[in-house]
Amino acid sequence: MIRGNGVTKAFADTVLLDKVDFLIGEGKKIGLVGRNGCGKTTLMKMIVGEEEITAGFIDREGAKIAYIPQEFDFPDIAVGDY
């Protein structure tokens, strides 16, 4: 299970995510959908621990997370092999 509570992300004077709560149940598969610039990639990076959280917390203890980033540095590897 992955749980976020009060997750906030701010860049300088811009608040991208403000006190977001979420729960992803054990064994669930999710997709993040939204308009450009709304914080989908940033939220995913925070869930996997690649991006710092401004406030709140994400508990991912024991969770198995599979994530293919939007951009990656493996030009000689097919996405399916990555």
C-alpha cells in the first residue's frame, strides 16, 4: 500500500501540489491523467523517491513500484527491455 498525506510540492513561489491525500491499495495498478503542467510527473517522482516533498509525507514501505520515466538515458535499449 502507498499512502500520501498532505503532500505539497512548491517551486519558489509556485505551489504545484497543495495538501494532496491519496491511497493506492496493495496490488493495484494506477495511471496518472491530467493536463500538461498539473504535476503528474512530479507526483510520480515523489512517490518513487526521486523528488523531494515540500510538506506532508508518502509512506511506501513494503510497496513494489514499477515506473518508466517520461525521459530516460538508455538510447540503445527498447522500452520493453527497460
